[in-house]
Amino acid sequence: MKKLSMHWQIFFALVLAVLVGFFGGEKVVAFEYFGTVFIAALKMMVMPVVSLSILTGVSNIKKTENLGKLGMKTLFYYVGTSFLAILTGLYLVNRMQPGVGAQLGLQAQPEGWTEALRQRASGSAWETMLDMTIRIVPDNPAQAFVQGEMMQVIVFCLLFGYFSTRVVEPYRTLLRDLFQAGFRVTMRLMRAIMTLAPIGIFGLVVKIVAVSGVETFHSLGRYVATVSLGLGVHACITLPLVLKFIARVSPLEHFQAMSTALITAFSSSSSSAALPITLESIRREVGVSSGVSGFVLPLGSTMNMDGTALYECVAVMFIAQAYGISLDITQQCVLVFTALLASIGAAGIPMAGVVMMAVVLKAVGLPLEGVGLILAVDRILDMCRTTVNVWSDTCGAVVIARSEGETLKI
């Protein structure tokens, strides 16, 4: 008998949780134990997924001389489009406010917790950002790993990964193989943990429905609409404008040329799984050279996550609104900066954005419990944001190819 795919398992677990929570009363709250264990397992994976994903992506750059002009162009595109995506999500979530009044059954935070959060982000946004730029440089990398200082870990891994490409053989190959081996083991462990997702979601949603009732899912509908609208704006307006006015190519023709890769990304929820098809399509159908596509796309599948960045920004704001916490301009600046760094560290695998959510939540001082409910509707959003990630990667390859003077077929 064919095994049910993960998204169907999650769907049935969600339906069962709603029924059990609605008819079982508050006595079924004990099932929350399974959700708590699942969340703890996700927390456990944050550090290895982030560090090994970055180290693997950066160390796989084959020609270190390409990290000059071509690398700066690529980095500028990655940061620029991800930043635009985050701002789009931030604007929409502030306008639509999907979490305000949400009945999510989230436990109230300890007394004084909100005030402590405000004090931690006291001062002007500029002062806070300056302080962050100082604190993201780890004076003790080992301590940063142990204490979970994620931004320091990301910066250290970016630097270590880059300079691992600058050492002589056989050390360069040895380091790259070591990173890849560790990453493969981490991904296998991550897949094993994700098999617990239906049970974990069941435990979390049972408790939420038992405490708050089915009104919870009205709030989730507004959250899904906000994320979907943000992804649509970025994919259908922002990126086509970049193609039209910077790369001077037809967005429609480029979309048609990349349709197979985008369908693969949508169905697999993995930019890494879609990468071989993306590389083949952009070389054969669009005419981007192997030199540009071989540099931009593999790096983009790990480090360029426009859809994930937008999703993380909206989801964190949604959770904050659900807790009744108003993030001021300073905290939202911290959120934008952290979501940008976290999107760089997200692996190109299904539901990687959920793992990275812990990074952003910790940056603004929010608890992880709200992630459990978001997981209930995450599959379709994962498919959509992965498609946007890959679409942005292909747009970036075209932009870089044009800047290098290449003649394209579209």
C-alpha cells in the first residue's frame, strides 16, 4: 500500500485534531505533550541546519575568482530582492493585521515579559541597528553556537565558508566534503523529525481547539491571505518589473521558459530538488551561459529566499499580533534585518522556513508556541513561497547575464 504523502498526513492530522478538540473538551489538552516534543525537536535542529547549509552553499563555489565582480552583482541582487520582499510583507501585515483579535489559545506570557521586550529594543532604530552590526560579529564563535546567537553564527559561517575556498588542496576539498557530509546527515535527521509533524500538529491543534474553539481558523484564513497576497505582489509585480526594466526581457516569455522548473518547485516545495531542471531550462530555453547560471543558481537555491523571507516576516508579525504585542518601529527594523539573514541561512528543502522561524522569533523575543498553529496551513504556503524563491533565482540569473553582456533567447 502506498504511503500517504506528508501534506496529506498533516491535513488528516489537522482534521482529526479539530474533531477531537471540539468534542473532547478540555481533558484532551494533555495531547499537547506531543506538540511540545515536536517543537523541542525543531529547536534542536535550528543550529545544525543553519550552519551546515551556509557552509555547504558557500564552499561549493568552484571558482573563487568569480567572487569578485560577478559575486558582488549576485549578492546585491539577492539582498535587494529579499529586502523588497520583506518590506512588502511588512507593509501588508501592518495594513491587514491578521493576528489582531486572533483566537489562538496561546498562553499569556509571564508578568513583565512585554515590558522587558520593549526595554531590550529601547532607543532609536538607528542605535539599535548599529548595536546589532556590532553584536553580529562573534568574539567567541564557540560561545555563539552554545548560546544560540544565530546572527553571529550566520556571519561566522559565511566567513568560514568563503575562506574555506581560499585554502590550497587537499584541504579545500576535504573541508567541502566535510561540510557536505554533515549537511546530508542533518537533512536525513531533519526528514526523520518531520515525519513526526502530523503527531506534533495534532497535539498542538487539539489543545488550541479545545481551549479556543474553531474560531481559531478564521484568524488562520486571514494569515494565509496576507502571506499569499504578499507572495503574489512580489512574484507578479516586483520581479517582473526587475526583468522588464533592468534585464530588458519579457517577463511573460521568461515565465513560459521556466514553467517546468516552477512547476517542479511548486510540487516538491524544494528549490534544491528543482535546481537541476532550473539549470537546464535557463541554459536551453533562455540562453544564460553555464558560467553565470552555474554560479548564480546553485548559490541562490541556498541563499536567495525571497518567498521565505516574506513569509517569516509576516508569520512573526502575525504571532506578535496574536499575543497582543505591538512591535514598534525599532523592533520591526530588527525583524527586517533578522528575516533577511535568516532567509540566507534557510536550506532549500521542504519546510526549511519553519526551522528558520526560530531565528526571527528569538530576535524579537517571541516564543515558539505560535509556530505550531502556523504549521497546520504551512504546506500550501511552503509550495507557494518555494516557487517564488526559484522564480527570483531565475530572474537573478537573467539580470546577471545581461549585466555581463550576454545575448539571450528571450
